Amino acid sequence: MRKLKVAVGKRRMHRTYPGAIYFVLIAFFEVVSSRDNMLPHHLKLSSTLTCRLIGGLTREQRSVCHDAADTAAIAFEGLQMAVKECQHQFRWHRWNCSSLLVKSSNPHASAIMKRGFRETAFLYALTAAGVSHAVARACAQGRLISCGCDPLGYRAAHERGRTRTNKWEWSGCSHNLAYGVEFSKKFLDVREKVDDLQSKINVHNNNAGRSILSSHMEVRCKCHGLSGSCQLRTCWRATPDFRAVASTIKRQYRKALVVAQEELNNSPSVLRGRPRGRRRSRARPAPKSSLLFFEKSPSFCEADPKFDSAGTSGRVCRIGRTTRTGSCDLLCCGRGHALIRKSSIKPCNCTFHWCCRVDCQRCQDDKWISICK
Ligand SMILES: *[C@@H]1O[C@H](CO)[C@@H](O)[C@H](O)[C@H]1NC(C)=O
Ligand SMILES: *[C@@H]1O[C@H](CO)[C@@H](O)[C@H](O)[C@H]1NC(C)=O
């Protein structure tokens, strides 16, 4: 609560006395950090500048960014985490997410985000989950003044019946998922203010990412008592490893639903979709954590800036069965591949001399790798 008041005060003052506020803020931080021993080190007074420098933000997003510059800075960390994770998940795909890295620190500025591909759906879900994840964790780490640990955890202790045998209670600092999700909505869904089908699909995919994150939240516990007797366990909620969240979103990508053709004309209140290639099956309301797309993906074989495709020429591929992910057959689009020798010098034939010296010879290490033509 105390922290919240500081935040409100800061904003109000920022508009009226920009000069004086600096010293007031410093005074506040001294108090906060000396008490909690947690420095909000991400809180830079220049962070409003960041909002101006980031490309591809809408006017509404810029306004959210200015109002909560410190939280927006964490949100950008979440977006970067999502891009890195996308690269990992798609490392053997023809489209491998690398185009998002070079554009700007804002993946939403990329051309592929304006399309309706399966990949687009994946990115919306992943970035929305990434922002929620980063903010939820930052709250608990004391990096933000507008939020702290999740208070819901404490309330739940009274609601849930506890048995004598396995006594535990909420304690410690739960990651603030509610706050993270709320900020993710505020910051990302605000992009989709046009009331058309594509915006609705984007918001659906954002929600799918956040809902998958929620379902992966973990309960971590610690034992208390004499010599580890565990007389009392205290537990808190923690955000999961983001890799696990991304892997689940990737599975949803594979079974993403295509938006029913009949929806494209009228404006539906509930989005319906069907599995791809089953045109005759009845379209069903899309489940909360399903991804939705409406445009067939291109092959991504050739370079094309229209949808952020770098092409696959020059990509390292794996020789082997056709069906294997990253196989040269699939990745090189039938153009074939070349074998290239990659040499490096490595230490070898090392001998150990008492004491304590290791002598090594330098050996050439040759590796053959295959590259798409
Ligand atoms: C992704 O593709 C680009 C362009 O084709 C390539 O330069 C890059 O090395 C690839 N990244 C990975 C991780 O394979
Ligand atoms: C490493 O030692 C083995 C055995 O002494 C020798 O046959 C081999 O040539 C050595 N390797 C190099 C690169 O010198």
C-alpha cells in the first residue's frame, strides 16, 4: 500500500513540478530501499525517454508507457525474452524469428504481426505471456514501486481448509501474476482498438498466451522446524520457467484453429474455429488457450520483407530423414545443400605435470556442416 501511494504521488507531481520532484523521489527511494533493502534499480528517471525511442508503439501505448515508465521498461524486457524464446522454439523452422531481432526492441513493429498466419498467432500469445511473466516477477523482486508481492496468496490461506497432518500456509512473496496480466492487457491489447475481426483474433491470442502462463504457475514451498522436521511449510506462488510456457504455446501453434470462413463476413461475439484441413467439420467456439489464425502461411523459402521472411539460403540444416525437423530436405526447399568444412584449433593430447601444470598440443578440429543453397 505504501508503495502504491508513492507511485501516485510521483505521477501527479511529475506534471506540475518536474524540478522539485527529483529530490522528493530520491528521499522516497532512500526510505523504501533502506527499509526493504531492495533497490528499485530499474526505476530510471529518464525512462520516459525510452517511451519515445521505442519504435512501433501506438499513440495509446505511448501514453501507457509515459504513465508507467518503470513498468513499461520491464514489459520491454518481457518482449525481449519472448523474442529470444521464439528463436529457440523455431530454430529448425524456415521462419526462425531472427527478423524480429533486427527491427527494434519492439516485436510488434514487425510486418509479420500485421498478418494472420499461424506464426503471427504464436507471437501474439508469446509476447503477451512474456510481458505478464516479466512484470509479475519484477513486482515480487521489488523492482517496481507500483506493485509488490501478490496479496491474493495471503488471503487464500484463510479460504482453503488446512489439514493438521500437512500443515502449510501462504507466506513469503508470491509473484504478482494478477498485476502482470493486467499490465499486459493494458499495454498490449490497447493496440487492438479497431473493432474488426483481426483485432479480436489478436486479443484472443494474447489472452491464450496469458491463460497458458496462468495454468503453469507454480507453488513453491519451504520447510520450517527443528533440523528440517518440516513442522510448518510456507508456500508462495511463482512464475514458471518461461521455456515451459513457450513450449506449451508452441504445441498450441501446431494445433492452431483456423477461423471459420463464415465468421469473416459477420462480426461474431464468440470466435469460432476448426482444425486446419477439416473443412467439413463444424466450427466450434475456440477454447481459451487455443490459438487462432486466418491466413495460410507462405513457404518462407525465399526472402520477402512483406512478411519478414529472410529465406532459408545459408541456413545450417541436418542431413537425414525427410521428416526430421530441420532436415535439409525441408529446410532447403528442394534447392539442395552444400557441405562445408569448419575448422577450429582445439587443445589436445594434454599432459599433466606435478604440480600444477597442464601442457597441451594444438590440434586442428574439422567438422562438416551442411548449408542450404
Ligand atoms: C535464422 O535465419 C537467419 C536467416 O536465414 C540466419 O541468418 C540465422 O543464423 C538463423 N538463426 C538460427 C538460430 O538458426
Ligand atoms: C596425440 O598423441 C598421440 C599418441 O602419442 C599421437 O599419435 C598423436 O599424433 C598426437 N596428436 C597430435 C595432434 O599430435
